[in-house]
Amino acid sequence: MYRALWRSPLRFIVSSSSSSKFRPTLSRELGRSGIDNGGSGGCSCSRSVTTLIGNEFIQCQDESTRKVLQEKIIDALRSGERPGASALLSKLIHGNNPLSADDFHGVLKYCARSPDPVFVMETYSAMCKNEINLDSRSLLFIVQALCNGGHLDKASEFIQALGGNDSISPLLPVYNYFLGACVKTRNENYASRCLELMDQRRVGKNEITYAALLKLAVLQRNLPSVNEILKHYVDHYSLSILSLRKFIWSFTRLGDLKSAYELLQHMVALASIGELFVKFKSGKLHFTRLDIPIPSSTQTRSEKVALGGVNDHTVSLMVDAHGKSNGIESSNVVLPKGQSNNIPATRILRWSFNDVIHACGQSKNSELAEQLMLQMQNLGLVPSSHTYDGFIRAVAFPGAYEYGMTLLKVMQQKNLKPYNSTLATVSAYCSKAFQVDLAEHLLDQVSECSYAYPFNNLLAACDSLDQPERAVRVLARMKQLNLRPDMRTYELLFSLFGNVNAPYEEGNMLSQVDCCKRINAIEMDMVRNGLQHSPISTRNVVTESPRAEGMVNEMIRRLQRAENMYLETPTYNIVLQSLLEANETNMVIKIFKRMKACGYPADAATYNIMIDCCSIIHSYKSACALVSMMIRDGFSPKAVTFTALMKILLNDESFEEALNLLDQAASEGIHLDVLSYNTVLRKAFEKE
């Protein structure tokens, strides 16, 4: 997509060897003056000023001309005229008067926002060749362009190469931005390298750094690191509601509901005494207090909090160490008069309450969720649709779906539109309680859905209640929402539509043909969605549907076709039992042999089916061989086993041996059922 980012190796561009004719330096001042490296081959100041004794004059290019050239370069890049932009950049570079990094800020800033990592490196290369010093803004724009353009590797090389030069050292905002980009792209390796560089170069940390470290810890699912970050943070900063918001978010994402709740109460306490330190600026929340970076210390172990050791301090002890929340009962805390109208504080408090309530929904902690909702009302915080989304997940469950419906009515009274996820959650609970009318009504109100579980729950209820007509409507609704079925959906479809006749009705030729058409149609749709049979769907297709319709040949055909996949032993057992009921003893023996040859393990049910088969073919010898195999495989004969063996002996009129089996079962502690005794009594009656 882009041409090569580097026309020459990065190490050449920033090389500090004596053979280099330039050494780009970084201006640490807020003004426009640069820092000369003092070498004969070093760059001049960021803004060249030449003073002659007796005749002072300032050598500079017309500032308006330079601004116009920058605007033309940006316009060319916007219109896709890259050759024209390169030509204009060359014109800007080769002016008659010295340039500074400030003269490239507009171009570099545009490349950072576009992003355009190719042109930003072209600009940087041109600056280096003309010995134009970098300043802090230029360096930040270059790193932003590389990160936003997806070139974290090049940004990492750039930061590392510049840091290796004695004259250039990236400032903390550069590391913060790169660290944030690593977290955003879930790249833990580059984040680790960045933290190592910050540690080696003793850059320090500020609140932005801690926010990135928290996100990294959440990405790594590392709860001990979050505790360590909090401990390190409170050693240097006073907790504000905005910083508490970030820690609460981290704890809720990692499932530490207790710590999140304690910090939430601390946040409420701070809000009650008016310690907010936040305001809206450009549509975003910002600290109103100064964010002074924490200098790096020699205790490197505590600085590697995002990657390192586990700390056993609890959150409550950390908070108590600052004396902010000792002795404060949450039920007694209220916002000052008029404070509920403070927009930044209200939003942050509500967001944090929402985070904890959603965590309650994940852990099904209905008691705490109800307590938090009551506290929000006492504080004058109005619950939002997002609040109710988490609250309903916490308090509504299959046995209490009525509560979920009641909460939806409350939202309607407050003119709050429920989220699609809220409707889907309540619908799923209604389906599990077999309230299919309510469940279908709620799903009809869903305008968008990215997961199939609420529809699967309703399909499962339709299957249990034998309502295929409703299932057809559910499928139509899924298609209307462009919702892709998952494997569970197809498993339910095979169960719902795999047989045509009502339960306990025998299949006929027409129903069997219709059944095959349905199964084939479902399988074709499953293949179109890139899914293969699961063990459950295989069992439904191979055994349940053909068995319900009495299609023995279809069952055998599908079994043979499915044997290239892994079939579970219960699937074979159903096939064997179905064939045995159809008196297909030869096919039963054939499939059992193929099952053993393919390495599928037989279980106790398999052996009992085969022993029952031996009773039909009157082969006591084969039955004894199966019992021997059964015992070798670790399965003890049960009552059904002895019954089948006695049936064979009685058919051969071996009454004495059958009675011996009765005695043997009693001696082994096997309690024979009535069917076993009836078998003996019936044969004795026939003999009389």
C-alpha cells in the first residue's frame, strides 16, 4: 500500500559517527531556540541568528512564504499529488535562508493526523540532510505518524536510535504516545521494549503513563500489576475522581469487584467534599491540577509495574494509607448541594457506577447491584440505559424473568430506550423460562444484534415445546437482521426439523423424503457459512432424525459418510440400538466390528447392546466373549447384562445355568430387576 518507509537505514539517518556531517538535536526549550551540540560538524540553532559587529541584521526567510509553502504541501497531500508535495518540500528546504523545525510543524502535524508515515519520513530525511534540528514537537509528530500508520516497528526503531544519540533524547510525551499505541494495537512486545527504554533512560512517569500502564495490565489480564500500579500511584499522587475512574475500570475488567467497589466509595467521598480537579475541554475530560512527571528512581523493581511482580497489598489498605476514606459509610455520603448538576463530576461518577454494576452483572451479584442503584438515587445520579443494561444482567435470571420485564417498563416510563443487548438478555431469560411469547416479542424489537445466543435460546425453547412454526419465524428474524447462525443454531435446527412426523408417529415414504430434503438444506447452509458438523449435530443427523423416521438405510449411509470425522461412542450406540430394533443383526455385527477396527472405544452400553444382539441370534458363546471383553475394558456386568445372558440360556432351555446366573448376580451384589425374574418365570410357564 505504501512505498518503503526508509530510503536509507534509520541508523544512517541518526548516526552519530564522526564521519557524519550532521547530528540532529532535540530542542528542550518551549521557545524556538535550539541547542547546538558544540561540534564543528553540528547543526546550527533551530532559528539561525547572525550578528555582525557594527552592522546587525537578521538572516531569515519570509515567514509568510514558508507558511504558504507548508499549506501547499498539505493541499497536495490531501489531493493525492505526492510528487507535487515532494517538489514543494524540496523548494521549502532549498530556500536561501536557514530553516528551523518550527517551519515543518504544519506538514509533520498533518502527516501525524492523516496518517502519512511515508511522507513524514521523507520530511525527516530532508531535515537531517539539511542539518535542521528536531524539536520536541517535531519528534512527537513523527512518532505519531508512524504509530497511527501501523508502523510500530519503525517507531520503536526511531525512538531507540534517537535515544542512543547523546544530543537527542525523546521526551515523556513521545514514550506515552508510543505506549498508548502499543496498548491500542494489543502489541505487548513493543510495550515491554518501551518500558525498558523508559527505565534505562530514566524518563519518569506522569498520569498519562499510568493510564497506559493500566490498559496494558488489563490487556495482559494481570490483576496483581493493577494493584502494584495503584500502590505506586498513590505514593506520588493524590487520588482524584478521574484517576479513580481509571482504576475502577481496570478492576471491573479483571473481575475484582471488591476492590472496584471500595474505590467507588472513595470516589463518592471525594465528590462529596468537592475535590474534583476535572473539567471539559474540547469535548474531553481533563485534569485541572498540574500533572508533574515523577522522576525515575533507582528502585527499578517498582517501576516495572506493568510487567512485574505481584504485590499483596489490598486496595483498601492503599486507600486507607492516605486517610481519604477511613470511617466513611457509603450510605451517609451525599453530593454537596448543586453538585449533582456538575456535569464532569456527574458523568464520571455515573460511568464508574456503571462499570461496577456491569461487573455485578458478570458475576451475578444482584445484592450489590441493587445497593449501587439505590446509592445512585440517593446521590441524585440519574441511571442511564447503560446502567439498566448492567443492572438487568445482574438481577434478572431465568427464575426471575418477571423482574427483567418490570425493569423494561420502568425504563419506558423514564423515556429510556433499552439497548439491543438489554432486550436480548431479557429475551434469553424468558426463553429459558419457556415464556416464548415474551421472548419473541422482545427479539422483534431488537434492531441490531451481533451474537446468536438469544435466538438460540428461543430456538431451544421451541424445540422443547415442539413449536417448529415459531422456530421458522425466529429464523426469518435472524435473516432480517443479517445475523449469521453459529454451530449451536444448526444443532438446534437439526433437532427441530430433522423429523417430519409428530412424536410417536411412524414415518412413511413421503415423510422420509421430506426429512432428507430438510437435512440436506440445513447442511448446505451450514457449509455456506463455513461450519462443519459438531458431535451434537452429527449425532442428530446420523442417528436421531433417521431413527425418528425409521430410515435405517439412510442412517447407515450417513454413518459411513461421517466416519471420516471423529464420531463419539454414544453415536454408534444409537445406531446399533436402532438397527437392533429393526432386527438388522448382521448390520449390527458389521458396524460393531468396524467401530472396533477404527479405534472407537466401546462402553458398557455398547457391550450390553451387542450381548442383546447375541440373544437374538442365540449365540451364548459370542455373548460370553463379549462379557470377557467388557470386563477387560473395565466395565462390570450389570443387571441388564445378566438378563440378556439368561435370555440366551433360557432360549436354549438351559434352565439350570440360567438359575446359576441368578445366584451369581446375587452373590456379586447385583440387584436384578423385575424384568430379569419375569424372563425366567415366562420361560418356566411356557415349559409347563
